[in-house]
Amino acid sequence: MIKAIIWKELLQYRRDGRVMSVLLITLALGFAAAVNGWSTVETLQRERQSAVQSDRDTWDNQGKKNPHTAAHFSRYAFQPTSNLAVFDPGLKDFMGSAIWLEAHYRDPATLRAVEDAVEIQRFARLTPAWILQVFAPLLAILLAFAGIAAERERGTLRQVMSSGVSPQHLFVGKAIAALCIIALLAPSVIAAVALAANTQDEMGLPGAGLRLAGIVLAYAIYIGAFTFAAIGISARVAKSKTALVILVGFWAASVVFIPRLATDVGSTLSPAPEATDFEARLSSESSSPFWGSSEAAQQRRADIETEVLAQYGVDNIADLPINYDGYLLQESEEFANGVFDRMYDELWGAYEDQADIVRLFSLVSPTLALSNISSALAGSDMQAHRHFADSAELFRRDFVRILNEEMIENGGEDGYGYMSDNDFWQQNPDFDYQPPTAGDVLSNVWADILILLAWAFLAYQLASRSVRFSFKQEAMA
Amino acid sequence: MSSTNSNENGRMAILQTINLRKTFGEVVALEGLNIAVKPGETLCLLGANGAGKTTTINLFLGFLEPTSGEALVNGRNVAMAPVETKQDIAYIPEQVALYPSLTGLENLRFFAALAGHDKYSDAELYTCIDRAGLGKAQADRPVAGYSKGMRQKIGIAIALAKQAKAFLLDEPLSGLDPSAANEFAVLANQLREDGAAILIATHDIFRATELASTIGIMKAGRLVEELDPKSVHSIEIEAIYLNHMRDNHVRVSAGEAA
């Protein structure tokens, strides 16, 4: 019986020019998005590989230089791009992919990128994920808005009921048929995955298969929720046109207006500091209290001197077996690192609060919940960027410590006049980024997963109950 | 066709009601209805709007649950087995509703499949359509361009494909042109001769006398008269019917005056 309903629905869809037009347009957009995504990711990966090599070569061959001067000559940490970014680049394009690694300094490029993220989310981009998030629900609505209402309007519902069809059979048959049509968008997704697979996976995203499966499942649940809701509304209202108006209104709210509103409310209720202010504060709070001429700064340096002299059992700096300038530089790094940790925790906290506020809005917009899950699993969300930025910062600290230790151990009396050469530079390690596991990512988006599942469950209940309701109404007619 | 003995002549009634009662709140739609339609019989229910004809059909279809009493299809209580009893029933309303973008053949295939007959070949389905009086070329056209009579024929073809034992026809001739109505009457008589049990709800006394083996006159939810058109002249049937309707009218008028 369900098979017959599916067959009939598919036949009707095939003969409906509107459905085929929207399907073909969406499919074409999906393919274009897949190619665009692949091209972007491949370019990013190629450029990164080139930049990584160039950075290494420049570092290795910088010649004779004081280690601290080299620490200011600096290096870069380049963020690798996940292959899954072909499907969903998330906020990647807007968060910057390189972090400047320098002594006494945590690159505020991180700040600018994340600060931009709130505004960024307002922009539509031609990516397979965006196409599916925006157009797949619209297609679901187009397919299902008349599902029950039109049957009632033309009288076939009564005819179908007289054939012994149960409400559940009719609902399931119509839902499966609509989902079969939406599944025809899969080739564009498959194209994105195939192109991604063809791209060298420079990130080596842990659990890539699991992440991909999670993405497919999340989109299936999302599209299912819209399909069920469309059938439910269609069964609940008297006219199919009314159902269409309600559903398109819900789509516009969920896909367009609520995400914009959510980011606006988020940034208003939990404002992040201005980039220039933050940078100025970062610089002054990490430097002046240590290197400044204030009494406290002088006392801090005096205490360090007293401590190190006591440690080595000597009376003056000239008798130390180490280079004191290098030691003081490392002490200043440790001091600044504490300031960076405190200030960046505040900053990320503000963004976390914004994300939580946006997440609240996903209670009225499943698109927001899906978007969070999708970009998280693709390794292109804010958390992925934070993970990279934190890893780069840890590397920066090690990188600067190694340079300071070179000066401490080998600088002797030369201090800032001590020179290291290419043999030393070439021994310095590279930044080897290890992305978070799929499990870590899922733990970040569990609330979004629950919200999306709740949407699907409620939409299913709405459809199931509404179709039963429409049968009762029709029987009484 | 009397209601009380459904096994008269050794044949079980396909459509039967036993003390069937249906109320909607304070309104009594059916009161103690007892009818039985056996294979090869046609019962035409005549009556004014609100007499209970369509309610009777809806109870056989399982669309409504009886307040008391039973509606039986092929011996099974509809309220107990609403899905199974529908397998034996073909329902043809005044307007046979079909899917306009599908051809007649595709509509037939769909509704036959819903009834569990999903193995028919095209040839077998065309045979049903042919028996219903429609040509192959017409069957291959989308039903959006069908006349009401053509839709009725697809309705009959669906019933044939379902191998229905009982037909519930709700005002099937209303709005048909005389030629189409004649064709339909011939088909209905053919179905009856082939052994179908047919229940027709209609206002049309002329067609009722032509089609029925028994005419039942309903008034205010009750079966007030059972007539055999073979033994009672059509003019007399008309007079009896109009007399009942006049009583009804007088009573309604009196009620309104009160």
C-alpha cells in the first residue's frame, strides 16, 4: 500500500513542472557549489603548502642572528584546511588561516577573525552546505505543502480513505516520496565528497568517515523535519494555498530572519571588545607591568634578579653561568602568557556567550542547529578555529622558549650580541597541528544535536497527528 | 431483501445493518436501521437531504462509528474490521475524485494497488476499463480532461479491479447527461447481474425504479417504506415517496410554525 502511494506521488512529481524546475535549479547550484568549494579548498591547501615551505626555508636560511631578534623575525602557523570544508567551509574563509608567531605577542589576527564571525554568518555563500540548508527545505515544502490539503480539495482523500488506507500509511508514503525526490540532490553532495576525496587531506581530520556520516545524518534529519512539518501543516489547514503561505513564512523565518536576528541579539547582549582596544590592552598589560619604569615593574625585575642570583649562589649578574638577558626574556614571556590566557579567556568567553544565545534561537530555527552541527563536523566552525589558535599559541610559547634557552645557555656575556646560525634554526621544530577528534567535536554540539532531533520529533508528531485529524474531519464531511 | 433475514434463500447479505443508530450530539441521523443487500441485489435508498442515506454509506465505509447497532460487510462488523471490510467495497460518490495529472489507467492502477491488487498487467487493467465502457485511448489520457461520466466509468473500473463484492453509490447519476446516465444504469445493472450487492443513495425516483431490486424510502434516519419496483408501479412508488416527503415537509413547517 505504501509502495503504491510512493509510486503515485513520484509520478505526480515527475509531471509537475514546478517541482522539476526547482529540483534541477537546486541540483545545478549544488554542483556549482561543489566545484566552487573544491576549487577554494584546493587553492587554500596549495597556497598553504607553499607558504609552509616558504616559511621554513626563510627561517632555516635567515643566517647569523641573535635568537631574540629571530623571535621577532618570527614564523607563521598556517591552519590546514579540512577536506570536508569542500562541503561546508563554515567560517573558515573569514577567520584567517595564518597566525603570526612572535615573542611577547599573541597574534590578534585571531581576534579580528572571530569578531567578524558574527557578521559573517549573515552572508550567503555558494557552498553545498548552504544550498542544502536553504534550498532543500524549500524543495521539501514545495513537494509536501499540498500533500494532504490538495487531496482533500480535489476529493481524492475520501477516495483513498475508502480504499482502506490508514492515516499513517498515507503520511509515510507521502513523506518517503518527497524524501526520494529531495534525495535526487545527493549527486551534488556526492560530487562535493568525491572532489574532497580527490584533494590531498592535509589536515588529516580525525574520524573523517564518522564526521561525514554525521553530516549526512544531520542533513537527513533536518530535511525530514521540514518534510514532516510540511505534511503536518498541509493536513491541518483547509486549503493548500494556506499551507504554502504558512510554510514559506516558516522557511523564511527559520532560514533567513532568525539567524540574522540571533547573531544581532548575541552580539548585543554579549559584546566582544573592539579589536583595536583589545590589541592595545593586550600590548600594555603584557608588557608595561614587566618592562615598564613603574615601581612595581622595577620591583618585579629586582625580585627576579635576586631569585636567580640566589639560585646560582652568586652576587652579581656577571658571575652567572647563564645569560641573564635571555633568562629575563623568558620570565617576561611567562608573565605575558598569563596575561594572554586571562584576556583571551575573556574574549572567547564573550564569543561562547554569543554562541549560546544563537543556540537558544535554534529552538525556533532548525537551520541554526544544523548549521552549527555541519560546520563543527566539517572542522570549519568557531570552535575549530579556537582549537587551532590555542594550538598555535602553545607552539608559539615553545618556539620562543627554545630561542630564549639558546640565548640563556649559549649567550654568555654577549647577551643580545650572541648570534645563532642556520644550523640552529634548522633544528627548530615545525608547527604540527593535531585537530580535535570527532568525539570532541560532538561533545561541543550535543545541544544542537538534541535541538535538531527535537525538531524532527515534533514535526513527525505534528504530521502523524494532523493526518489522523484530517481523516476524521473528512469522515465527518 | 428484507432486513431481518440476511440468509434468506441461502445467500448471506453482503451489506447489512442491524438496529443501526447514529447520532451527532442531539441530532439523530439514523434510528434502528435494518437493511440487507445480497449478491445480485440493488437497494436504492430514496430520501430528502438529511434522511440518513449518506450516513448509512459512511457507516459501511467505516468513516463513522455507529452509536449503537452494527454495520456488516460480508458478515464482518465494520467497526471491528474497518480496513478488511473496505477490501470488499467499491465506493463511487457523486463526483469520482481522481488525480488529474495521472491517466485513467494510472489512476486505476493506483486505486487497485491500494486495495491490495498490485499485480495486474496493463492488459488486465485495460480489460477493466473496457468493461466499464471506456476505450484504451481515453484511458491513456490524463483525467484532467475527463467528463464526469468518464470519471464514473473509471470509478466502476476501479471497483471491477478491486473485485468488490459490494458497491456503495452515493448520488452516482447526479449531474450526468441522459446518455451518460443511461450508460451508467446499464453498467450498474450488469454489475448486479454479475452478482454484486449494490446500495445506491439517490433522489432520482425514475432511475431508482430502473435500477433497484428494492427501493427503501428513508425519512429522518428511519427506513419508512420498502417497495419492490417489480410489483409496484413506478407512478405508485412516486406517489408514496412524495407522500412521505409531504409529511416531512408538513411536519417541518409545523415545527417551524411552533
